[in-house]
Amino acid sequence: MTGTPRPTMKDVAAEAGVAVTTVSRVINDDPRVAPETRARVEAAVETLRYQPDFHAGLLRRRGRTNTLGLLVGNVANPFSAAVHRAVEDVAHARHVAVFASSLDDDPEREREAVAAFLRRRVDGLILTTIGHDHGYLEREIEHGTPVVFVDRRPSGVVGDTVMSDNYRGAREAVAHLASHGHRRIAFLGDDERIFTARERLRGFVDECRHQGIEVDPRLVLGDLRGEAAAAAAVARLLADPAPPTALFTAQNVITVGAIGALREAGAQHTTALVGFDDIPLAAHLIPPVTVVAQDPRRIGREAATIVFDRLDGVTTAVTEVVVPTTMIIRGSGEIPPSQ
């Protein structure tokens, strides 16, 4: 995959109409630079999308830094942790180090982390993104840096993507609950800005309609951010005069919150539950938790393999790898509606 030359400090100096030494001083936050001059240099940096090169000497000697940048939702989340480990396993076999950072679903933090990776001249990027527009990466991709998006499709830029089949997995969850007699199924979803959250909701709605189940807006709860928010939402649903007979929790942290709320209300044996994505100890709870399981290790392996293929010169068209989900039947999703 060939790319256009990266802008240099000399290019920035020419754009701003200053000396190269002045650009260097601005980048190194030298207080002796006049505010007007600093503004011109910063504008030139933004226009050219210049990234200071902290490893220029190393690059001249070796050509690569033997590093990858990995941005995930939260390294503490089991899904993200599994992706991280799989990427590291592939990279380790090539003697490449992985720099990892948590996104915490913050678009500003996303851009800051990406900028930090690029300043260190990582050889490639593997990103779970939250921002609405990833066009800021276009210049870097043009320069030849392999960028692979995981878990979510990019917006505003075309790039290799690896993700789960979120839509079909959600439909399978609803179909499973419907096959056990449920007609009042609640949906509990994640941050609605996230592509995966929207896809899982879309699958839920479409399968409900396919099953002839009315989608009650009072049972569709999105934008739940964290375990506590999910637990509170489930408690409200259970307190309703016409509570749902089943829950579809569309993210693993939401599933954990829902389990706690069901147990608190004594409803864990009377309200069915299917979660999207597996959770630790799910098979050992009472009742064991039925889930639509993702394969984060395969997602991580596929993403890392694509990055290294690009670094090795593979120039095939941009690809999207969709990893199937698996329904794991354990007990909570098979509870029939109460009379």
C-alpha cells in the first residue's frame, strides 16, 4: 500500500512563513515564541496534519519502530482485554510491541490517543472508535500507515474493519426468547452514539416485527452507561404494573447490572435474560446466563493480521471481516413467561 510523503518540519515552516527552528520551538512549547507566530505555526501544522517525529533517528536506521497502537473502549472490559491479548500474541510473534490506551467512549480522548500514537510513529493502528467523523485519519492512511477499525465501522474515511455480526446476533437473541413464549421483551442498550449499540437495537426491532411482537417504547431503554445505570433501569422495569417477561441486554456491562437488579428483586428465576457478549462466571451463576457470545480473540487476531499484511505490502482492496456470534444456551434465556 503506497502512500504520499509525510509533511516535514520544513513543509510546516514554508506554510507558516517562518524558519524551521521556529517550528521546532513551537512544537517543543518554547515560551520565547511570539503568540502571533505560534498561531501561524499551529495553523500550518493543522493544515498539513503534521505529526512531530519523536523517533526520526530510529526510523532512519531501521525504517520501522516495531510498534503498534491499539485503542480500545476500556482495557478493563473483558471484551477489550481479549482483543488486546490477541493483538499482542500476533505482534509478539513478529517481535513488535503494542501500545494500548482506553477510549472510555470519549471522542476527544480518541483523537488525543491517536495523536500520541502517531507522534511516536507506530507502524500501524488498531482502533475501536467513538467519534462521528474519522476523516482526521485520512491523511495518515494516505501516507501509508495501516489503520484497522475493530468492533465499529469508521465514518468519514474508508478503512479495513473487523467486527462481530451485531445485527444477526441481536435477532438470534430475540428469536430465542420468542421461541420460549415471550412477547414482552425489554431492550437495554449502550451509548447510542456507538455503531454496535445501534446495530443491536436495529436487530432487536427487526426480529420483534418478524415475530409479530409489538415493540413497546417503554421497554426500549438505550444510552445506559455502566452497570449502575443498567441496574436502575431494570429495577424500574420490574416495578412497572406490566413488567417485561424477558430482557435482552445488549452489552456485557449492562448484563452484569441487570443480573444484580434481578437478584435484588428476586426475579432471576421468573424473568428470562439473554445477554449480548459473554461475561466472566456466566456459566456458574444461578441460573447460568444465556448469551450471544462474540469472539474477541478472533477479532483481535484478524485485525493484527491485516495490519501486518499491509505492512508487508499487501495492496488488496479495503476489506470488512464480519465475525459470527454464537448463542450459548445456559438457562436464563429459557425461563418461560410467568402466568
